[in-house]
Amino acid sequence: GDSVTQMEGPVTLSEEAFLTINCTYTATGYPSLFWYVQYPGEGLQLLLKATKADDKGSNKGFEATYRKETTSFHLEKGSVQVSDSAVYFCALSDGGATNKLIFGTGTLLAVQP
Amino acid sequence: DAGVTQSPTHLIKTRGQQVTLRCSPKSGHDTVSWYQQALGQGPQFIFQYYEEEERQRGNFPDRFSGHQFPNYSSELNVNALLLGDSALYLCASSTRQGLQVFTGNVLTFGAGSRLTVL
């Protein structure tokens, strides 16, 4: 079945460092891809999305490009801030009748001042 | 505009008991999905409700059941609780149209109900 694999954390960075969180997927069809963020004590928030190959999603300085040839959707940010500390989830939508989401296991990002 | 509201926020139960979790969807949304997030894991799809019917179910036993009311709110029931049912239960709402013409960002998640089974 469809699945998402993302790099294990925690990822610890200093403020203003470059961030990459790797995500690869397995899917039989043409999924949409997402990055969600979960701050402590809060629900999931959509960070960015891409619905077809070569699309680039971007939001709040974060970017990810849908790479069909490598089945990847890596999350990047050029300069992280302490406020970016959270758990990041890569996910795909299987495009079925309910468009349910399939999530990776999450990557904890800790940014130190 | 209130988003998705879940209750209770935290609860503790013992093995064998039953629990009911509640979800009020975002205003204008008619579809509710439930996810289970175990500690250190990503959320897993339990089921989705639309027009008061279960539309799709994930890989969860029949101990997990749900209901949707005419006002679109929803309940998740878990019977015969096991230690492994300890998790954060997330409710997400959306519009049916938004899911069918999928453009992304159509799911709004609540903050979750954290269930601890002792």
C-alpha cells in the first residue's frame, strides 16, 4: 500500500541554519503531497502542499518540490528560527473517495538560539 | 470563526472501559475524519463520516465505531479499551466538495483528545 518515509529526528539546529528534512513516498497512483507542522499542544497545521510532479509548495520560508522521478518531497528552509521548533509530518493523499491522508512518523526539529 | 473543537482534551481510562470522544467541525464543513496518533508516530486514519454514514475505514478493529449527527458533529467510540489505545485522537473536518475537487488544505484539524489507558 501507499506509504511515507521521513528522516528520523530529532534534528537540532542553531538559529539561522539551513534545514532539510527528507521525505520519500510509495504510491500506486498520483498522490498529492503535504507537509504538516504540529506545535506543542496544538493540532496539525498545513504548512505547504504540491498536487502534481514538479510543483513547488512554499509557505513561511519553507519549500518542497514534488519529485516524481525520485519519489521525494524534501522540506527545506534557508534560515530557521527558534519559533520553527515543532514536529514536521510529511503526508500524501491517496486520491481515493475520501482522500484520506497517509502520514510519515514525524521529525522533531529543535532550534537553539 | 471557530475551527474544529474536540472534547475532552485529556482523559484517563482503565483497560476494558469504553470511551466517547466528540468533535464539532469547522463552520461550513460537512465531513469529519478521525485519526489516531500514537506517541512518536504519525496520525493514522480511522474512518470518515459524511451524511451521517461511515464512508471509509482504516485498519482498525470493530471496537472503534463512530457516529455523525445531523449538525455534522461526530463522536468516536472505543469499546473494551486496551493499553495500546493510548494515543492522541485527532478530528479533521472538510467539505465533501473540497475532497472531491482536491486542491489541498481542505482538512482542518482539531487539537485532539489525549486518551491514556491504564
